[in-house]
Amino acid sequence: MTATAETPQVTGLRQQVLVLYLASSALDQRVIGWSTYDGTGQTHPTTGDSDVPPYETGLDALKDGWRLFQASQLNPPYPGHEYDVSFLKHEFFFEKLV
């Protein structure tokens, strides 16, 4: 792969990733879980860093300059499994290039 003007090798940009788990599939719903990853190496976030989410909603993250690049699929539960407890299904991935 050759470097282009937009690759980190040339621009010095690094990716920060924010994963928000929302109460439902709508971006204006409250955050119920989150993870952060910092490709710059300037911070080292870890589980349990804070009891307060970085944003109240996914929409607040967009307003602050985070770019949404992935949302989880909305898959209906199998019949008879509507009330099973499993993973957090309303997962949204955001990024910032810094």
C-alpha cells in the first residue's frame, strides 16, 4: 500500500474511537455503557475510569465533532427469547481524527 496525503504517515493524524451503547436504536437516547480508545497514545483509558458517561446521548457526541461510522444491526429476537438477557445491542462507533 502506498501512502497518500490522507494516511497517518503523512498527516500525523491518529484515530480516537468512542463506542456508545444507547438505551434504544435512536441516537438521541441516553448512554448506558461506553468504551474509549485513543490511537494517539496520549491517554490510556480503562474499564471503570468513570461512572459518568462522556456524553448524555449519541447525538451529543455528534454535536461535539465525533463522526459516526458504524451502528449495530437491528435484529428481532427469536420467538420465545424476547426477554433473554444478553449483550448490549444498540452499539454505535464514533471516531475523531486528531
